[in-house]
Amino acid sequence: MIFGQFHELKNYKGTSKLLDKAIELIETGDFLKGQPGRNVVEGDDLFYNLVEVDTRELKDCFFETHKDYIDIHVVVEGEEGIGYSLQEELTAETEYDKASDFQKFAGEAKQIFTVKHDRFIIFFPEEPHMPLMALDTPKKIKKAIFKIKY
């Protein structure tokens, strides 16, 4: 898991070609030209979802993990909390679904990161994260979630 400000993204270039391409899209702001929904960059290897969604009260949030993709969360408008805990501290609520690359977990967020317009957060496969946490009251946000094949 990596959390930081946009100007720090350059520090993570060179990890992989696909991650580099996602970082360039964020740095240049080119991803903002995308349409709502799925935006394909490199087929199923690199795409991003541009969404408008409501943040949720903590009681309505849950952890998720992925095995095939790295996630980069970027908030365009508004702000959200994203929780993090070690997987061993959580309880699986579903089996891993290969088709959707998704598994749901329950538990307490040990760390909560505030993600807003100048920040990013990256989750590598099997790193549990709890997105869409309202920081005060639920509000609509606009965000991009980059999916990079691992």
C-alpha cells in the first residue's frame, strides 16, 4: 500500500510499464478526459473506472481485496476515507471470485487515509482496503479507480 500526493508519483515509476502508464495518465490529468464508467487504456491489462458515487457511513462499508490487479484510487471531486488493515486481522465474508477479482472482508479499519484531489492511494493484490468511507456525512464524490494487471 502506498499513499501520497501527486508530486510523489514519480518515485514509483520503473516498477512496471503498466504502472508507469497509469502514473502518466494521473500526472498529466489525461484520465479526466474519460467517460463515466470503464475507460480502456491497454485492454484488460490497464483500465480505469470513472465514477460518481456516494460515500457511506462506516456501518455500510466493507473491506475488499483483489488478486489479479493493483488498484490506484484518485478522487477528482470531494474526499473520501479509505481504511486499511492487515488481512490476518479481518474475517472473509465471501470466497474469492476470480471472474470479478473480488473478495469481501469484515473487520475494523486500523488506519484511515483521507483521499482528496491532490492525493492517491495504491493497493497491491491481497491488500485489504475499505473505500468510500464518509469523513463526516455521506456525500457524492467523483473518482477514478485504475486497475493494473499484476
